[in-house]
Amino acid sequence: MDFVITLAIIVIKIAVVFGAVLFHVAYATYFERKIIGRMQARYGPMEVGPHGLLQPFADMIKLFFKEDIAPASADRPLFYIAPAIVVISAMTALSVLPFFDRFVIADIDIGLLFLLVITSLSVYGIVIAGWASNSKYSFLGGLRSAAQLISYEIAMGLSLVGVMLMAGSLNLSDIVRAQHQHPLGMFAFPQFLGFFVFVVAAFAETNRAPFDLPEAESELVAGYFTEYSGFRFAFFFLGEYVAMLTMSAVAALCFLGGWTIPMFMTNAMPFLSYVPGIIWFLVKVYAFMFFYYWIRATLPRYRYDQLMAIGWKVLMPLAFVNVLITAFAKRWL
Amino acid sequence: MLPKLFFGYFAAMITILSLLVVTRKNLVHGIMWMLLLFVHIGGLYLFLNAEFVAAIQIIVYAGAILVLFLFVVLLLNVKEEFKGRRFISSWQGRGFAAAALLLGIMLALQYAVIAPQGKYSIEYIQSETHTKVLGTVLFNEYVFPFMILALVLFVPMIAAVVLAVKRRKA
């Protein structure tokens, strides 16, 4: 009986997280169009519902009723599997994220490593999509993406090593608790180098501007998903936005204190401690998502050689320096 | 019963997937089966309570090395199977080699001894977390082999850089 109850709790948690994330993805696209529209002095979507609030649903209905086309010379099995790999790997990452105190689907000891495992597997969906479409634009997009993802994965992993050292754990809940104990309350302050490297690598890992070369529309039509239509295209879209939300959540958990706020803030303003943890978590995630859009509206796309140079010659040495400084500080300070 | 079923599943899948990897004509398909194979090997490590090794197995092998394999296959555009003269064409010879290898493994297994358990029981590892235990052992008891391994891996990297760097014309 105990087993059934545990299972039911897990299933309910999964359903809640799944629903919440789908809702967030739908409105992340809406706010992206709205915010970028505002930054470019126009309105963005305005037609469907008040202020275009129902636009995500209109888009969803359109995508699901579109014809599902596969190119005649495509490699059928892999062409069909690729979008599934993208969505499954993006969704699996959600299972280890603690959204607030003690609310996490799988509270595993190697939570942070598990996230790196998942990001390293998501490359396959993109490369296989590019290859299986049998089109030169898709193929080039897939190749670019593979090179970009494995380059920036190293920098991202190394930037998180500083956090692991400071928290002394790989469990995401323990990392958040360690930040709460820390006098500064957030690892973003002592780990500012690591945070910088993480943010840049997170943009590159999710193929977002200014690192969106795999889908550079002026050169490659739409990159690796050029040949996809209908709900398979929607799967890539969903995978990308879930990955963005996951990256924002990881930034919030590892660097910005997750569901907690620094102690000195609750000491100065005691009423803040009555605000539920999920609110703080969501505020941090939304701020990071806004940052994604802000950067997209501000910076032009990098050239391919610049991208590689930033990854290998700037971010990786910086991350190494950060690891060394953190290790020495932890040992002797 | 359940652990045996688990192990049986992973062992059978690893064998089947390895066969699939080496028999595919299309190299990209072979690599995708190999990805599944690596995930199953990772599962076997998890089954041994070695979650850190399982994660590293997938990050390093599936996430880095296999992507580079895929990269090479895609860049070389090897659509057709490589057709060359086989070194050994008779099936008897191949059969004999396989049988000899099997015999060798069987003989080696006769001499296998179960390693002393030491203080690392499952309970101890679970209370200390696997990552911490592994790090403590690796960087205290086995730090010298670890350093030598690092050097061994560093030398080919220098070699690769020397090969890849274009010489400037004087």
C-alpha cells in the first residue's frame, strides 16, 4: 500500500510539473514576442484575445493541424526519432530540479551531474535531425550545433565545479541550502566568474542568440529543423523552450539561491520570510528568461570562428581560473 | 529475483546492441545503436550503486566521444561501407579466433578472486554518497596512478596539437 501511495505522489508531481512547464513554454513564446516587440518600438501580437493573450493557443492549434511532411529521401526512422530525443531529453532534466523546499520529483545525490548528462544527450536530437533530413541546410545546421554544444558543454561543466566546491555536494537541494547558510546568500557573488561563464555557456547550449548559428535564418533557412513541419516542428520548439527554462532554473538554483533569499534581507525586512519559496524561485527564473530575450534583442549573431574562440580561448580558461581560486579559497580561507 | 532480472535485461541488451553496432551497414545507424549501448552500460553501473561512474560513463562516452565519432562520420560522408580485401577470408579462421578468445576468458575467470571488501560496504557508501567516497579513494590511495594517467592522456594531446597546427612559412 505504501508503494502505491509513493507512486501516486510521484505521478501527481510529474503531472503538476509537466502542466506548469507546458503553460510556461506557451507564455514564454508570447512574452518573447511581446518583449522583443517593445524593444523594437512595436506592439508584438495584439489580435488574438486582449493584448494577444490567446496567441500561444492559436499557434498551438495551427501547428497541430498542419500536414506532417517527411522529405522523400529522408532516413525515415531517425527523422521521426530526432524530435522525440529533443523533447524527452529536455523534459527529463526537469525531474531533478527542486522548485521549492522538498518539492522535487527525484531527489538524487548527483542532481547536477544528471543535468550535465541530459544536456550531453540532447546533442543527438539536433545532429540526427540535421543528418536524417538529407538536406544541405539541415546538415550544416546539425554539424554547427554539434561542434557548438560539445565546446560549450566543457565550459558549462567547469563553471558549475565552483558551485560544487562551495556547496560540497552535487544534490541541487543541498546546493540551495548551502547558499542559504552562506553569509552572502547567493553563490553569484563569490562565484561571479563562474556565473558569467555559466550564463554565456547556457546561451550557447540552448542555441539562443547571439549563439544561434545552428538556425541562422539568413544562411541556413532554419538550420537543423528546416525540413520539419507540423507537430514535429513544434517538438523542436518545445524542446528549445523547455531547455531555456531548465537553464534558467539551474542558474536560479546554483547561483541565485533557488527558493531562498539571502539571510540579511530577511533580517532587514522580516515580512519577506512569509513569501512562499516558489515565488522567489519563479521571480529568479523569469528574470533570467527576460535576460535571454533582452540579449536576443540587443546583440547581433557571432561569426562561427568567433563562437569557437569565445568558447575555447575565453570561457574555458576563465572557468579553470575560477575552479582554482575557489579550491584554494575553500582550502585556506 | 528482481536484481537478477535487472542484470539479465542489461546483459542481454548489451550483447544484442553490440551485435547491432558492428553489423549495421549505415555508420550513423551503428552510432545510434552504440548510444543506446552506452546508456545500458550506464544502467549497469547504476545497478551497482555507482551513480557517479554511471553519470561519467554517459557524459564522457555518450556525450563527448560518441559525438566526435558522429562528427567524423558526418564530415567524411561515409555513406557506403568500406570495401577492401579481408585479411582473413575463411570462416574457419574467424571461428577459431573467437573460440580461442572465449577459452582464454574462461581460463582467466578460473583464476579470478573476489577482491577484499574493505570498509566500503553499500551502507557506508550510501551514507557518505558515492561521489565523495570515490573522490576520497582516488585522491588519497590512488593519487600516483591518477597522476600517471593524467600524464599519459596529456602526451597524445600534445601530439595531436603538433600534428594539427599548420606550420607558418618562414
